[in-house]
Amino acid sequence: MVVPCFNEEDVLERTHARLTHALAGENVDLELIYVDDGSRDGTADVLRELLATDARVRVVRLSRNFGHQVAVTAGLDHATGAVVVLIDADLQDPPEVIAEMLARWRDGFDVAYGRRLDRAGETPLKLLTARWFYRVMNWISETPIPADVGDFRLLDRGVVDALKQMPEADRFLRGMVSWVGFRQTQVLYHREARAAGQSKYPLARMMRLAVDGILSFSNWPLRMSLWAGAALVVAGLVGAVCLCGLRFVGHESIADWSIVLAALAIIGGMQLLAIGAVGEYVSRVYRQSRGRPLYVTAERLGFAAVEQRRQTA
Ligand code: UDP
Ligand code: MG
């Protein structure tokens, strides 16, 4: 299990209890990797307590807050299981669903992603933006990405290894998992309200994730400016021809400056849009070419047993 945690001191103990309880009936050799994504509250202390009481717990502490997608990546890098399940720390994704995911995996699927039937306790704004985001995303993405699906999912070792070979700096994991391929299936569930604490995804971050998703999996914004530019040129030519024709047959009253002004505004706007789209991609190329590591680890706890096993093997 990989559990990203950012300021989750209120909920972590409950999360751990419910996770381990939900999987108690399954015949699995459990490893719980909590990634502390630079929390500023007591999260690290709670994790240390868990570490002391449960030998299955591992803790990866990042040196600062790197964001949810990178925290999950750090967890995937440290996971050793034949199967890895990604789950949020706030119990919005019911751990009881994992049993069903495992069943799908035993049926031979490599990815079982949780698909939300509904979402309790979310703001109307979040519901609306999420709904539209998934629709638009699917429409323009080069890789089909299922709608109403978050990062709550089960991944086979083969998928995890494939993900580890994708070094992209702007990470949109659900898109990356779709891109990887293999046999994928969905498991339906009801998304609950947060068990405690506040959402760590304010609007600005949600928008960032949406932009990452769109630009990483679609060249549509670039292409759109191209087509819009072409359409404008055609429209401008047609307009100019019509205008000149009307003048020619004697319609002196047409104020051509107003038409010119409108055309200028449209064309100026389109140029800005196109430059903006190019800029977004260029900034990505730049970030990727710097080749920085995705995250910096401050501390790894509970991995001694894993190391030992590796050495004796
Ligand atoms: N999270 C994280 N780093 C961040 C933001 C969030 O590791 O910078 C974790 C958070 O602790 C939670 C999960 O990512 O386990 C999902 O975040 P949250 O529940 O706040 O998002 P929401 O469910 O509101 O979209
Ligand atoms: Mg949440």
C-alpha cells in the first residue's frame, strides 16, 4: 500500500487501523508505505508511533512538500510488493474496496482502478469542475483516460516497473497508468467524505493538476491555435473581399474602421493564446531538460527489514 500524507495527523491512526483491518482477511504479505510529503503538523510523529507498533509500516519522509502526484511516485519507488495499491490518507476511498481490486487482479487484470459512483462531502465547485475536467480531458487526450477515476487503484508489479521508467516531471499518474496499457478494469465504489482534516487540494492546485493532465496527454492546445489561426485568416480574407465588393457597388456608409478594430482584437487575442500555449509546452521542455530528481528524501524509516531480505536473497 502507498499512502501519501500531507498534514494528516488527525486521521492517520484511524486510516492505519482501517487499512489493516480491511486487509486482515486477505492472505497477503502487507507492506504499508506512508509518504510524508513535507507535513508541517504532527504527521511525522504519528507515523513514528505507527512504525513502533507495526512492523509492516514503512515511512518515506520527503524534504519538503512536493505535491500529491510526486508523493505517490516516491511511494511507488519504494514499494516492493507484487501488487501496489494507491490510496489517499483521508479515508475518502474505502479500504474495503481493495479486496475487490485484489479479486480482479487474481482474475488476471494488471490494473484495477476505483471508479467513483458518487462523491460525498465535496463542494459543488469541486463536483462541477471535476465532472467537466474528465469529460474534456477524454475528448482531447490522445490516451483515453477513464472518467470519474482518481488515483485509488491497484497496480501489478509490471505496471509499477513501467511507471518507474517514466521520468516526466509534470506527473499526471492516472494518465500515465492509462498510457502504460496492460489489462485494466474498473471497480465501482462510493467515495466518502473526508474522515478528518481539510482538503489539501485548493482550487489553484486542482487547476494545476488539470493543466498537467491536459498538456501532458494532448497536443490539442497547440493544434487549436493553429486551426483558430487558419480559420481567422480565411474569415479575414472573406470579410475583406465582401467589404470591398460592397464599396464597389456603392455602399459608402460602412465604417470600415470598426470592422478593422474588431478584427484586430480577435487576431491579437488569438496570437496571445497561441503564444501562451507554446509557452506552456516550452516551460515543460525546460523543466524536463533540467533533469532534476522528482523529489528529495529526508528520511527512510522501517526499511531495514526490506534491505536485509534483499541481501539474503
Ligand atoms: N497530499 C499529499 N501532498 C499534497 C497534497 C495532498 O501527499 O501536497 C495527499 C493528502 O494527504 C491525501 C491525498 O494526497 O492523502 C489527497 O489529498 P486531499 O484529500 O487533500 O485531496 P481531495 O480528496 O480533496 O481531492
Ligand atoms: Mg481527499
